[in-house]
Amino acid sequence: MSRLINSRKRLLRVRDVQHTQSVAAAVAAREEAAQIEDNARRIAKVRSELFDQLGETTGANLANQRELASRLERAGRQLDGALYDANRRVDARDAERVASNRDREIAER
């Protein structure tokens, strides 16, 4: 009987650790997605402010600004893809968290 109790206690500890790890992974995935979203927002802001200069502009400066705007646009599109992937990871980590929470609750019974 004592072996059974010890085994159940061990299982409960394992399930609790698994739940803690899944919660930490979900939080890390959310933070990563938030950071990527913030970077995308900052790039969009820089791009929108690029042509706000007043006064005369030479053709060379205009060409340089256009090149920079093009690069910023590409970086923004790449971040959109990275944000999509990060959000999918968040969803997967949340599903793992729910499953580990369910397993922990079952072990507690």
C-alpha cells in the first residue's frame, strides 16, 4: 500500500512539474510574439516618418529614402510571417498547458 501511495505522490509531483514547464513555455511564447509585434510596429512607424521632411530634397536623397523605405517594407513583411509563426507557437503552447493542467488534475484525484 505504501508503494502505491509513494507512486501516486511521485506521479503528482511529475505532473506538477510538467504543468509548470508548460506554463513557462506559454509565457515565453507570448513574450516572443509581443516582441515581434512591437518590432513590426516600430518598423512601420519609422517607414511612415521617412518622408515627413520639409524643404528641398535632392534626387539622390529621394532615391536613398526610397531604398530605405523598400527595405523597411520587406523587413515588415518578414516580421508579419514571423509574427504568424509566433502566434501559432503561442496556440500550441496554450494547448500543451491545458493538457498538462488536465493531467495534473487527473493525478490529484
